[in-house]
Amino acid sequence: MAYRSGSDGYVEIGGVRLDVTAWEAEETAEWAETSGTGSPGFREAVPVKKCLRGTVKALFDPAKGPKGAPHVAAGAAVEIALRTAGSESYRATANVLQLRWVTPAGGRVAFAFDFESTGAFTYGA
């Protein structure tokens, strides 16, 4: 059985690759009900707003900027690419919702941020 390893993926912010430990993303859609007299007894709906939301966890690298990644700050809009194993990736302009730091007593400093797309996002090669 073939499988893909998470170590084959990566994240880029503004074209700069982060030292990522994990990322996750979800596509969501809001639906508008379109039921009418022509749909007797059955609900009908169409998607009206789509969004890509997620979290990126990475190791701090001061060479990539004062926050370990270019332009990552709560309230910032960034160009993000989330590469899956293989050649596929999500690409979007995303708003950074939160930025969190993890500073263990014995280990590397890490950070995480939550994002939400603004405008269209794509998935593909």
C-alpha cells in the first residue's frame, strides 16, 4: 500500500520556506438554502462562501526575520503555500489570526499561527 509522508510537505510564506513541524488546513463552505416549492420535502442548498483555515507549527529561525518567518504577525496578510506530499499545494492570501510562541526550557523555540484565507484559494500542481 502506498502512502505519503508528512515530511515530504512544506510551507512557504512570501516564497520563504519555513522549518515546519506540522501544518493542517481545512476547506469550509457556507451554504445558502435554495429550497422552494419545486423541491417538495427536500432541502436544497448551494455553496456561497468558501474558506481555507488552518494552523502552521514551525521552529524559530532568526535568519528568516525577527519572528522566525517573514511578515508573520497577528493581523498581517501573507501569501501562503501549503505543500502536501507530492506536487500538490494549497495557495492563498491568508490573514494571520493568532501567533503563539513555545519556549521550552530544554529545546528549540517554536511558533505557531492560525490563518484564514481571504479571497480565492487554489489546490493543485
